[in-house]
Amino acid sequence: MSPLGKYYIGAAAVSVLSLWLLPSLIAWLVVIGVLGGPVVAYFMLDESQRARLRRIRGRQIGR
């Protein structure tokens, strides 16, 4: 399983557990943080870093 797939499974598990165990507002903040963190990190990258990341992911798909 790819590292990205492991992240998706982990994020889904944390989201479901937080919605089940925590009060409503706190749970939604955790879900937004878990799912929104990587998006914010990606947009903080420089354009050349984003291009490099796309090339690396493209090569890994064919494996």
C-alpha cells in the first residue's frame, strides 16, 4: 500500500473516531485539521517543489 493510501485510511479512522467520541464542534475541528492540513501544506510549497512532487507521484503510479 502506498504511503498516500495509508494516510487516507488513517485520516478516515481519526475522523470517524473523533466524530464518535468528541463533542460535535471539537470533532469537526479535528476533522477539518486532519483533512485540511495536507492541503494547506501543499499550497505552501513553491511552484518548483509542487512540480517535483507531481513528477515523483507520477513515477510511483506505474509501479
